[in-house]
Amino acid sequence: MATRSESPDNQGVLQDLSGNRKRALGDEVAEGEVQSNKKRHTVPENTNIRDGDDISLDSDMERLFTETDDEEDTEVVDDEPEQGPVLWSEDQEGYPPCAIYHEDVKQHQARIVEFAFNIANQLSRISHKVGDMAKLYAEAIACQRFPEPKKIVIALVGDAGSGKSSLINSLLDIPHVSQEGNFGSACTCAITEFMSNFPEQTKKFAAKVVFLDATQRRKLLNAHLREYAHFHFEKDPDWTFDEKKEYRAQAQTAEGTFLDLFRGKPSFNNRTELKSYIRTAHENDSGEMISTQMEAWCNELIAAHASSQLVFIEADRAIRLRGALNPFLSSSNSSSREPCLWPLVFKVSIGIRGTRILQNLILADMPGLSDISRVRVKASKSYILSSDHLWIVAPIARCVSDTVVDSVLCEFGERFKGCLAIVGTKVDDPMTSTLFKHRYRKAAKRLDKIEKSLAEAEANGCQEEVERLTNVRLRFMVRTRNHEIAKDIYESKSEYFEKSEYGPVFFVSNERYMWLKGYKESGIKEAATQFSAELTGIPALREYALPIPAQEMWLTFMTYIQHTVVTFMKSLAIWAARTSADQGKKLRSIKERSMKASSNSSWVAVQRDAVLSLAVTMRNNLDEVAQKGYDYLHGTVRGWSWMTIRAVIAREGTFNSNAAGVGLVQWNEKLKQPTARHLMPEWDRLFLNERSCMAATEKKTTANLDALYHYLEEMMQLYNIPMEQFGDLIEAQKHGITRAVQISSDNLDKELKNTKLLTENDMRFGYFAQMMRPTYREASQIRGTGYKHKVVTMFEDLINQRTKDSPFVRMADYAANKVGHHAKIFSEDLHKTCNNIYDEVFNQFGGLMIESEDDNKDVEAVKTALGDYLPSVDAEMIDIINKLKAIEKNPNIGTTALSNRKVKKEEKQQDRKPEVKTEVKHEQL
């Protein structure tokens, strides 16, 4: 059973269809935590206080609370709310129909481990002999441990208050493990990973906190100091409204960071002291002294919490772990006297033991992408690009037209196509009948029928029936809205989401799911609407998540059996049947010839294609691209006011101007737009050529193994080595080659997508923006008469270049070099893996050809025992592999459909309230 920690938030009543709340999600939790921190101080019985009295004016009472707060500040609040009956848990849900989750797979795995154990037991009798015997024994031991597959990373993105942290608590079936609640600021200030337990972990929960290094901390502090000083001490009367708004937001972010980091330091007690302190330092030495001082304070702060750049924390309960992590993950309230470390944290990884969904997944809770801090946003976007899947989280009322959703899809939609999902939260936000009927006219008659029955029950004074029909009404409205909004998303965002049986659009109620876990606010009546587990949406989202790593798990599992295990079994069988020896000179000659033939030069072809597709294509079309950019600057930009141009320069090309005829300005996108027509088809061709190269590499490498068998055939006949078994060994090694090529191809494909994204998208960290940045910075220093002419001329000259210094050419060259760089790295990794496989073959074969002085009675006895045992193992291994292939083809073979188990569990739950069915249209009125 998952650890219980925190009750869910009680949502306020909604008065319109939009889903806006009267109070933010988590307000009541916040109030509860404050009361818990004060240990729920009560008024003495002999004190008469009426409801309307203001006790804040009572100095004695005020002093009582103040003193108690001081005493309690140092205590860790870990009181968990009272838990009611648990109506649903993750273990009541079945696994999705994926081969790796088939109930027979673990039995087959256990049987293979048993084979390896029995072989190791025999080999242990001679493991003290020469190195070859010890090596065989070590391999037998290693075959008992199946490898861990690659962890698939799902990044959860959304604005502050969207419910990402609450969603993680629900998905993991563990309240309190993720900080939830929106109390006026983001509750997640650093990238937070949730994964299975760490190898060194001894308790149910553990966390690793990684700090920024010294260089990163210095950059962060200097950036915040510049932003703070620029707004407060370098004000320009010519700033536009939008400039003031942006600079103010940056300064406020810097201010909050300093007050959180250096709380308790002199001159950091409040905003006034902070401003005076930084003003003095800025006037005296441009802030260099204060920057050095802040760095020293940060070093002291980290040293007080950790002896290195990493902190490791363990806890037996989620609430205790979260309490220990609060200083690292969240900005605390202003009443706290302790400094917060979150601005210095690079990443936090939380390991949880025994959570099914995290067995091979990593859920990453990302800070809000609308954050003002460029440092945090850059870290988030870099992490997203390294992830495998992307889930966008937004309240249901805004998930169709939310600007954050649209901006994430615009920026990352193409990169994660096929690996995208959208999760609408807070589906239980109430709706008024009038707005609901106006919006969903087809459902109006059904709602009228429900409300008519409800009115009759109220008139008859039947409270139980009133409560039941009120619940029926809400569930009907929730299901209807979910269905209609999903339809809107699939229609309006069809280029990103394709509807299927299992998503990828989901709607959830984290609060109602926590009610099923037994956590309900004390003010909520027991008769309040209780959703079924299905209606909360959480089981469906888990069913969608579990298949995501299933393919990687299966490929790792099958490759290990068909390559590593079978190779060892075959080589061992050959060793047991060996009768002669050789000096091995001819063998070494064959090995050198085969290793040379296996050299992998596919990266050269990919690099050549990248240069041809990107660099050469851009040079061939440079005249057209540069001319269009020059025409835009000369014909359009020169007509703008100098203030608008300076605002664009200050933001490195992006500015939303109020000036007539200007509007949203995106220089980088506008200037780069003509390149898309030429590069888009080249990218498609590059991806196709890359996959063709990898397929050719696999074919060539496996052919080399066949040639190797031919080279060794004469020697096997000469020295009486079982040729059929050695042929099986070669076939087993081919599985290793195939998997290595697949991993290399997948990694390269991922990096090519990232390179394509950074080449095409107009983002601050894109390649074209990088090429333009030096000119923006140079232009930002220009002042005085003729400003507009100087700046526009500078950009016209830059864009109109027809040489290798053109930003368009440099962008294409940079992208081509990136592709070649990644291709070389993954090609070298693949070559190393293939060489290791060749080494295995020759080491195994060479061991048969070396004079053995230890073929004594002990060795012969082991050979005899293995010779009798291995044929039956070989036959059973073939049977196991065939059964696993049948499971892969049909995951439901030999077992009840897994999803049926979940349905039966839910039907059993619904038996408690037989009048409420799963589908609203069948509910009894």
C-alpha cells in the first residue's frame, strides 16, 4: 500500500463554465499546514470570544501565538491528516496487454536464471583453476542477472498551478511525495525527477539533490544582479510600457531569489534594505563586490547542507522526505527566517521503492515554462530536448486555447510527434446548468431530465435521493465536458494528436482520486460526490503510461536471452565437447582480418549527407534568402520608430509592439523563414539516408559474422569442434549486433530531431539566434544621433552577406557539424560494441584452441556433467524462446485479458452503490 501523507485540496464552488476557481488549488492545504505548524492552538475554556471578535488586537493572545511560532519554527511538520476508507489502489488495476507484462514472462526468466545457477554450481568446482575456468564461472554468475533497460523519461510541462505535482502524486498512488498547491508562486522551482529506487537506497523514499557548480552559480547571480540593477538604477524615460513590464518582472524575480537565498543576512531582511544595499554597491563598483560576496554566501550555504555538489536524503515516509526537500525545491513563505536553497539547485531526483509505474519510467516535473527567469527556462528546455516523451498539463477549462499549451506545441510539437500527450486537470470544477446547456445543447435534454427528478426529490424531502441525483448530475456534466473538450483538441490540434483507444488526450481529477485514497477535507460531507476510479481518469493515464517503456524493456529482455545467454550456453557446450588443441596463430590472423572488416564508417556517410543537405543547400539558395531578409529590413523595419527598433534589439529580435502597423515582431523568425522552404525537404532526405546507412551497417556487420564462420570452418573440422553448436553461437551474436545498431540508430535519430528543432524554430537558444546574438549585443550599445540608421544598416549588411560569414550559412554549417558530431559519437559507440562481440567470439573460440594443462579429473568431471545437462537446457531454451516470441505476437495468449481484471475490480467497487452505473446515460433517475 502506498504511503499516505496529505489530504487533497477542497475546491471552491464555481459559478461559470470556464472553470475559474474562487481560490487557488491547495489553499486549504496551506491553511491546514499552518495550523499544524502552530499545533492548533486553542482558546482557554474560560475565555469568552464571540464569532465577530477580532483577537488580533489582543496583545496577550498575539504574544502567545508569536512566542509559540518561534518555538515551533525549528520543528518538522510531519503530521499526516486522518485517513478514511481506501476505495482504490494501483494494485487493483491490471497491466496493459504488452508482452513484457505477460504473467508467464517472469516464469521463463526465472527458469533461465535457474539454468545459469545450476551451471555456475558445476563450474564453481573448478573456478579456482586457471583464468579460463574462472572466466566461465564469472559468466555463469553474470547470466543470473538480467540487465536493466534504459529508463524512458516523460517530461511534464505546464504553467504554475496547472496541477503537475498533484498529478504525479495521483499517478504514483502516493500522496505528499510531490509538493502541490499554488500559493501565489510556483511550487516546483527546480527540475524534479521521480524514479525507481536508487541502488544504495535503504528506505522507501530517497532523494538526490544536485547543486549548480561554481561557474553556474556565478552566472546565475550576475544575471540577476544585472536585471535588478537595470530596472531600478538604469531607468530610461524612453522605455515603452512593454519594456517596463518585462524589466520589472525580471527585477522582481531577481529580488525574490536574493531574499530567499540570503534571508537572515544583513541588509536582506526586506525589499527596502535589499534595494539600498544593491544601490550602494552598484554606484561604487558596478556590483562586482556584492557579486563576490554573494558567491561566498552561496558557498557557505551549500557547505552547511552538503560536503559536495550532491546531497542524499532518505526517509521512510513521503511527508518526511518532502519536508526535508522543501528548502531545496520551494521558495518558503516570508515569515521563515531560514534561507532557501532552491535557486542553487540544478536537479532533484527522488527514488521510490515499490511503485509500479516507475519501474522503467522517469517522471520529470518541470518548472513552469512561463517563468521569468531565463536561467530556469533554459535548463527546462534543455532537459525537455533530452527527454523521450512530453506530457502537457493544463486545467481543463483552458487546455484547448491556453497560450502555454499552444506555445509548447509550437516549439516542441514536431520534435515529440507520436510521443505527445495532453492532460486536462481539475475536471471536477462545477458548472452551472445555464452555461452548460448553452454550451452543450445536445446534452441539455438529458440534464433537464436529471434536474427534473432532482427537483421532485427535493420537493418530497427525500434527502438520500437528492444526494444521489446531485451526484448523477455532476458526473454527467463532467463526462460530457470531457468528451466535448477532447473532441475540440483532436480537431484543433490534429497535426499533433491522433485519437486512439488509449489517448493521447486525458482528463483527470487529482482531488477526487485522493478521496478514493481516503483523504478528504474535514469540511466536506461524506455524501459529497464520489467519483469512481474510472471517472477520475488516473487509471486510464496509468494504462497509457505503462506501455511507453514496454518496447524498450522487451527488446532489452529478448536481446539478452537470444544474445548473451544463448551465446554463453553454446560456447559452454563447445567447451565441454572439446578434444584437441592448437597454438592459435592462424586464429589470430583470422581475428585481425575480421576486426578490420568490421570497422564502421557509416558516420562519414551521414556527415557527408548533412553537409550536402544543409550547408550546400543553403549556399546554393543564399542569394534568394539573403535578398528577402534585406528587403524586409530595408522596406519594413526602416519605417519603424527608433524606440520600437531599440526594444526589438534589447530582446534579441522578439517584441510585441503597441505601435500602429508593427504588432508582434520576431526578427529571427521573419529573417529565417525563407530558409524553411529549402531545408525542410533536405531534413526529410537526411533522416531517410541516416536510417538507410544504419540498415547497411547492420547488414555488413552480420555478414562479417557469417564470413567469420566460414574462416573458422576448417579449424573446427580439424579439431573436432561441434560445428552446429558454433553456428548457433554465431547466430546468437547476431542478435547483439541487431540490438546495438537499433540503439545507435534511435540515439542518432533523437539527436537529429533536436538539431532540426534548433535549426528551424525561432527560440532564444536556436542556432540562428546564436548567430545573430553578437550583432544584437553590439547594437544594444549604440546610442545617440542617427541611432536608427546605424542599427538598421548594421543588420542589413549582416543579412545581405553572400559569404561564409552570412548568419544563414553559419547556421547551416553549425547544424551540419552537429549532425556529423553526433553521427561520429554513436558510430564509434556502435563500432566498440561490435568489436566487443567479435572479441567474445574469438575469446570463446580461442579458449578451445589453447593447450590446457588442467584437463584433469575435476575438469573432465565437470565437462561430463555439463555435457549431460546442456542438451536438455538447449532444448528447453529453444522452447522458451519460441513461447516468448508467441507472447510478443499476441500478449494475451495463455492468459485472461488483463484489462478485464481492472473492470471486474471496478464493478466490485460499484456494487456498493448499485444505482450509479459507469455510464451516465444508464444511470437510474
